Amino acid sequence: MTVPELAKAFNEATVRKWGTDEDAVFAIADEVRRRGRTAKSEFQRAVAEDLTASQRARLIHKGNGNIVHGIFCDEFSETFSKADLARAYRLFDGWSPVQAGGFDDFLGGFGENFDLSGTKAKIGAAAFLGLALLCPPAAAVAAGVILLNGADDLEWGLRTGNYREAGRGAGAMLGAIPGLRGAKGFKAP
């Protein structure tokens, strides 16, 4: 891919997408860094040219003069995606002004359960909600499976020190609770 093509793909994975395609962002950031300083400058220029004037102004301000940093800060929350933000900086610049620890990984994994930026995630969420409305007992069975799988992920993540996996498990368990309303005698907290 040429640098302008990378910039367009980067904007499609971030600014123009509902949510963020993290895998694409990380791959592009790493590729641009590996191509060197000239490619990095060309990339930043191409990213800016591919955006509207108002988007450019907002993102340059957010990134303290660096549009790519502005996009990173806009797409990755310092609260819920701090580990991803630090990774994006490291891949693009070779270092990160943001330091992330195990709890940040946990929050990142937890939030992945509620990320509806992918088509499959949207379809799955709609199907689960539809099932919960149309056939609560079937939704309760599905929620029970999700709850057990989440508990397994949580336990495995904590046991192995994989806090992102533990966060995914905790998020899945929390997300399964509404589906349990169809279970006889269950009272949601």
C-alpha cells in the first residue's frame, strides 16, 4: 500500500467508522513507523487532507498539534481503552506518553463485550435482544451459557495474569444478566 492508501485506510478504521477497528489501526501505525520519518510525515499530511476542515481542527487540537495523536485520543479512551491507546502510541512513535497496567488491560477487555462497531457484534446483540423479548426462557438458557463462559474466562484470566481476558469474562457475565430475566424465580440485581 502507498502512504496515501494507508492514510485513507486509517481514516476508514477510525474517524469514518462507528467504533474503531483496532487491528487495522495497530497494523497501519506499525507499518508507517517501520517506513521511517519521511513516510510518517507524508502519512500525517495525507490523513489531514482526507478529513474535513472541522475534523482536522478538532483532531489537531486534541493531539496537541499532531493529527494522528488526536485521532488516537479520540478513538481510545484514557479510561476504558488506556492499554490500546498506549499500544497505538508505541506502534506509531516507538514510545508512549501513556502508561497502562493490568487494571487498564482488565477495563479494555471488559469494554470489548460492549463494542458494537463490528457487523457481527451488531447482529449478535440484536439477535440476543430479540430472543430476550420474544422468548425469555430461550434467552435465559443463552444467558446462562454466556454467564458460565464469562466466569470461565474471568477465572482463567486471573489465574494466568491475562487481565484483558479476565475483563472480557467479567463483561460477558454482566452482559448476560438481562437475558436471565426469563429464568423462573430469577431477580436481577
